[in-house]
Amino acid sequence: MDFESYRRELLAHCYRMLGTPEEAEDVVQETYLRAWRAYDRFEGRASLRSWLYRIATNACLTALEQRGRRPMPSGLDAADPGDAWPRPIPDALITPSSSDPAEIALARDGVRLALIAGLQLLPPRQRAVLILREVLAFPAAEVAEMLGTTVAAVKSTLQRARATLDAPREVGELTEPEQLSLLNRYMSAFMNSDLTALEEILREDAVIEPVPSRTWFAGRETCVAFLRTVMGAPGEWRMTPTRANGQPAAVTWYRGEPWGIAVLTLGKGGIARITVFGFPDLVERFAGPDPANRTITPG
């Protein structure tokens, strides 16, 4: 039995369900433990992949019963999420080992921050059905078997999920070189405290979403006013490029200390959204323990 070959896609699946890579990794381990214990009862009526997804999905549903949802700041209502915020995941953990560009692009699209944030607004079973049917394209009958329900129930649940979840706003795809160019301009402007250069690459409808925070900023003028308060002096911020959730991102240090990561949503005309995760532990997760060798200094 080759469980290990499914680890990356199971991790991506659990991340979509749970919203944090840490929880997703724990549930994948739990999935493998359950699979090993139950393998002698695996009858082969479904594929090994489907069987593992069934175990993983139900393990995620159990985990979700024990805590609330993880909305982004722009998705908050009156409920206070406390410490329950989504967290970004490194592309390296979930990108297929395949060299097929189409397969890699599909994997990246399935973990875009807009999708992850939207999924966190759905009840757990609606979330599971939407992911299994829309993202992973499992047949309705197979999803019904995974969740112990009927095909009719799967179809009605999917309809409710679609009604709740607005489709992520399309901002236009850029080539890899275009993405890297915008990311480098963003990092250079920030590290040099060049607000004018930063303003030039923000779209008119740009949004800045700091996590953890209940406040977010919409519109270029509003974003620039906020950035003016946090940019500081040249050299105070240091950044290095990475990828998170299929998107360009910058690992960030402030005055020599780990600070967090900024994930950019890019489109024609510049940066459409900057999602800023102010969690210092993310620096080591994305950049490793030795930032001195990875940091890009202002230039």
C-alpha cells in the first residue's frame, strides 16, 4: 500500500477544510494512523485514493466540531473569532512533484487565499461537499459514500454551499516573470521606505488585509494612508521572496526580528490585495532558521 504518494494532496485537502497548515498536518497524520489500523478491512470497492479521502474528510469534520470557523478580517461578522485565523501554507508542501505545468497550476488554484477564506465561511459539511465536488471533482455518488449520506443530500448541500460562497473575484492571470517583477518591486519599495514606488504598483481597488486584526483597508488611497504609518525608515524591514497558497509572497523581518509573511494577489494593473500574516513563527516555516543567508537587503 502506497499511502505516502498521497500525502501532498491530502495535506492540501485538509488545509482547505481546516484553514491552517499546522492542523492539516496533524489530521493527515491521524488519517494515516486510521488507515493503517483499518487497512485489513479495506474491501477495494473504492480506490485507495478515495478511501484515504474519506478518512481524511471525516477526520477534518471531527476536528471542526471541536472549534469554530476561521474567517479573514473582511469576512468577519459580529462574532469574535478569538485566535481562530486562517494561516498561509508554503507552496513547497502541496505542489505536486509532477513537472506538468497544468497539474501544478491546478494545485495552486485549489489553495488560493480567496478560496480558503471563502471556505471558512461555510458550515463544515457544506465545505466538505464543495471541496470534494468542485475542487477535487469526485462524483456525487462517491462523495455520498464518503460522507455516509445520499446523492440527493450531496446535491442539495452543494447548492446551498454555492449560494453562500461568492466566487472569488477574478483579477487576471500574470505570467511567472510578471509576478516575480511585481513581488520584487513590492519588496524593494517596502525595504527602502519608498511609498511613491509602492503606490505605483497598487491597483485602484487594492485591499490590505492584516491578520490577526479586525481591521482591513480598501482602495489605493486608504491603503497608502495605512502604509505611511507602518513603513518606518529604510532598512527597518527586510524581506525575501517565497510562494504561499499558489501566490507570490514575502517573508518579513522587522528590525532584525522575525515578523511574518505578506501574500500578494496580483492582476493586470498591479497588486490587488496584500494579505499580511503577522505571525513570527511563519518566518521559519517559510524561510528556514537562518534568515541572514536568505534576506534581500535594500538596494
